[in-house]
Amino acid sequence: MLEGNRVSRISVRGFAVASATAVTAVGSVVGVASGSVAQPNDPEAMAADATLLADIPAGQQAQVQTASLTQQADAQAIAADATAKKDAEAAARKAAAETAIAKKEAAEKAAELAKERETKAAAEASRDDVRDASSFATQSSYSVAQIQAMARQMVAGDQFQCFSNIVDHESSWNYHAVNASSGAYGLFQALPGTKMASAGADWQTNPATQIKWGL
């Protein structure tokens, strides 16, 4: 009769109440096993939980304990998934930023190389456009303006200013200029003047020949 009343008492309380209490008690044990810090519990509540757990038949206690462990394992799995998702998102953002930086650097380098090729091509085109000394008709005399125009056609555009600075300093564009003390001759004050014969036999009278030698 006493045993019957005891079973009846458990039935009235319900398996749900016993399960919840058992989860609390078992959860404390699992929490310690998982490395979490347990909070202080009310001694009277713990005693009551232990009494209720003891009231559950042995077979049902195992089921309650298994349910508790499964619940906590599920919670830990969900937390792990959330952490992994955050880590993956952070890694994706970092990778995207690194890719963007690499693309920017590559684009800047490509633009720089393209500019260098363009500059080189322009310089080569300028050199291709120059005329040879022999392409100018021979005259009895030449003005400074004519000599400068001739030089512009024979000297590459990116070199003309340097060329002009030298001639300004040496002869002021006078192709007949002679240094009274040394005998240096022509636009570049070649010393001796006969050096310019390597560019043409008319080195004394043809500024184009002197320009060719100067180049």
C-alpha cells in the first residue's frame, strides 16, 4: 500500500517536473565536467532536487540524465556553430580586404608600366622623325634661325633643350665661330676643328654636318 502511494505521488507530480529537477541536478555535474564555474546553490533546494531525483525509478533516471546531457551537448554545438560562423565571416572580410589591396596595387603597377611604355614609344618615335644631315640642301650661308630649325629636325625632341644649352654656351649658334687662343671651331668648338671631318667633308661650311658630329 505504501509502495502504491509512492508511485501515485510520482504520477501526480508528473514526469515533466521530475525531469526538470533532474536536469538541474545533472546539469550541475555536467557543468563541472565541462569546465564551467558553478554558482552557489540553495542547500534546501539541492536537497529537494535530490529527493525528487531519488523518487524517479532507476530506468527513468537514466533517461532523464541522457536527455540532460543531450540538451547540453546541443547547446554547446549551437554555440560552437555561432563562433565558427563569426570566425568565418571575419576571415572572409579580411580576405576580401587583402584581395582589394592586391588588385589596387596591381592596377597601379600596370598603369605605371603603361605610362613608361608610352613615354618610351614617344621618345623612339621622336628619334625616328629626325632628319639626317645629308637631307638638307647646301647653302652658301645660314642664319641662326635656320641653324636652330635644322637642329630641331635632327635632334630628338626630348634632347633638344640640352643640345641647345651646349650650343648657346659654346658658340651662340655661330657655325663659323673660332676661339682666338685655341683655334676651336664651329657650333661645338671642336678642338681641333678637323675632328668634325668624321661627320662630313663640309664640316667647315655646313652646320648640319657640325650638328651631326655634335650629336
